[in-house]
Amino acid sequence: MRMSILLAALALAGTASCVTVRPQQRAVLADPVMQFDGESKAEALRVHAIENREGAFGGTGVAGGGCGCN
Amino acid sequence: MQLTPHARAKLAVAALTAALVLGPLGTARAQVAEFETNHSLFHEQPTKTNMTVYSPSGDLEVTPTNALSLRAGWSADVVSGASVAVKAGPTYQNIHTGADVVTTASVHDFRNVAHGGFTFRKDIVSFTGGYSYSIEHDYQSNSFNVSARTEPLEHDTQFELGYAHNFDQVCNRVQTAGNPATLDHALEDSTGCFTSAPTRTTDPISIDTLQASWSQAWTPSFMTQVIYGVQVTDGFQSDPYRTVVIAEGIQAQEHVPNERTRQSVSLKANLYLRPIKAALRLSLRGYDDTWAIQSETGELEFEKYLGESFRVLLRGRVYNQTGAVFWSDDYTGGNAPLGPKGQYWSGDRELSPFWSWLGGVRALYTVTPKHGRLIGIMTRFKVGLSFDVENFTYTQFTLGGVPIGNAYAYFGGLSINALF
């Protein structure tokens, strides 16, 4: 199962290497609404509050400190 | 002026260091500064408990050259409310009819976090390092983080690897040496924490977090990101203030395993809808840990421009998790089968099985002057407002056998950002 996932990821990565969005086509991709970490500082406060009420973690950055568990 | 050989050597080392650090940066001249302040207000008020948290933050980032950015910031949590201090299960409630076995304790805390860091860029590669220190009445944290990122293939592909390590300490009550955990008493309050008070001690917590991500632009309006994260925590992870009824007449401090390994995989996809000048963002996450909690998260955001400067976001989020393998709502007190559920016990609702939904809205207004600067100094000014509401459905967690039916949480946010 894990090997299949790894092979699929490698195949996908191989496909990616063929794809090129030309620099003059990147205007939309550079738009703030297309960023994966847009408004990251404001979102960090919201994610901090949510994650302290759930058992899960992940999908955001690694930086951080403290408990703030209340 | 005559310099001693020792002084000359120190001067040479300083000059060499400056040359090495500043030399590669000398040709670029970015000189940008960005200041951002955020304020959020969180409030929840389910049965027996309520919590209000005000979180202000301020961050300054300067980019003296294209190759280097420096950051510093501060954030805080001002906490006021109540939380469950004694937890017993519904069977105990049935045996002790009318007994209020669930009590709450008032909570007031002030968490301060100071952090700083840098990013160094060279061609398609960037390195980031940072440190944060946080302190609250009963918890201290020192956290270091580093990451490396590269953007090959005309920046269409991005790989990032990040690592963080926390050296944390949690305050606890001094327990009687040699006693089993079943005789441990909960911490009464944070008085004396992080002092030499004879009734207080600290327990260390070590947290290692590793994250790898791959972002890919597939078309001029579609991109994806895959993130894998793993976190290993070793140390005292219970709520030191909470006791759980584990036997007739015996209340013990909450007790959970010291080790926990958590991992998650996230898949994100962003699609720009040109005809309506809007973006659709989908995020899916799967999570698993060694406490047997498994969860799935789905989030969908729709953000649309209304004019050039104003944009509005609508979002929905659904979350579902199983409970920790040692979690139970039936720590009843008494003999088997009503006795303690095993080696570990927890009254933590965050470790119980539940699902939640969230709905939210955000509005952002950005001013970017086409000529000159705003009031002579700013090249961009941005202000944002957000509001979210979340509802939790606890499938097993009760308060003395009474289900919680009004578990709503509210988030409000204000963001102000200025670029100089």
C-alpha cells in the first residue's frame, strides 16, 4: 500500500517536471487569493484556537511555541 | 591609536564575519518593511464551562536586501473562563443520584510569546530560521525552527522541508515519592509555579516536528500542495489541574501516556475562476496518532474580488475524529466493570470522539496607491475583518451523564497590515 502511494507520488512528480507555466502566465498564480499561506499571521490565531480543541495537527507550518491549551 | 595584537585579531574576525554575511547581500537593495497587527477574540460557552480568549499580536518584517529578511514579533493570549476540573462518567452519576460530580475551575492566564527569525534567499533556494519563547503561569516554551525551500522548474515546483524542536516545561504539583499515579493529586492553582516553592515542580516536554511539502503549479490557474507532517511528543501531556473519578472515593490527577507520535497528510488545491474573478480553495487532511485518534478534515474556501481593492471570503469546514484508545466517559468509581478503564484515564473532551462544523466569512480591503505613497510612507495598507462560528457534536463526552448540546465557539478577527 505504502509502496503504491510512493510510486504514485513519484509518477505525479515526474508528470510535474513536464509542466511549465510560463512566467508571463503567472499573474493569477501570484495573486493573493491563490496563495496556500495567504494572510498567514491572521490565520495562525484562528488555527491556534481550533487546534487546541481538536486531537489533530498538521497542514500548516512547523514554527510555534507554547501551550496556550486553554 | 595603537591596537594590541588581541584587539587586532578581534577586529579582523569581526571584519571577516561582516564580509561573509553582508558580502553576498551587497548588490541588492530591497529595503522593505512590513508591519502587521492582528487581534482575535474567541468565545465558547457550552454547559458548565465557558472560555474567552483575546489574542493580540504584532509582527515586523524588514527586508534590507532581496536576499535577506528579518522578523520579530510578539503575541499573547489573555484567557478568562472556566474549565472542567473534576470529571466522572454517567454510571457514577447514576449511582450517586443527584451528586454534582462535575465541577469547574475558573481559569485566568496570560500567555506571552516573543519570536524572531530570518530568511536568506539565494537564487531559487531560501533558508529560514527562527526562535520563539513563550511563558504563561504554568507553562514555558523554548522553540527553534529551521526550514529550507527550493523552487525549481521556473518556480512551478516548490519543495520545502521544515523542522522544529520545543524544549517545554509544565508546572505540576509535587507528588509523594513512590506513589502510583492513581494517588496523584491535581495541581490546585498556578501559585508558586516556576519558583522554588517546595510544593511545585516542573515536568519537561520535548516536541519534535518535521514537515515536508510539495507545491505544484499545473496550469496558469490551478495549483496543488501536498504536506506531510510528523510530530513526536515526549513528556507530561495531561491537564495538571484535572482529576478523574477512578474508584469509589478516589479522584486522581488526569493521567495519559508520556509518548505520542502524530502524523498527518494534507492535500490542497487552488483554482482560479477567471469569469467571476474568484478563487476556490479545497483542503483535505487525514490524521493518525499512536493514541489511536484518527481524524479527517475538509475545508472549502471561496474568495472573490468585489472591485480592485475589496475581497470577500466564505468558508466551510468539517472535522471528525475518533477518541483516544484510553479515553472513556465512564470513569465511574467502584468495582469492575464500573472501575477505572485501565492504565490511563482522561477527562479531556479533545481526546473524545466528536465531529464539528465551521462556517466563516472574511472581508479584506487593500489600498495600493498607483503613484507615490499613502500619507507619504506606505506603499500598501490592508485591513481585514473575519467572523467564524464552530459547532461541536460530542458523541460520548458528557458532564455527569448529561450530553452537551450547545457547544458553540465563536471567533472574531481584526487584521491591519502596512507595507513601507
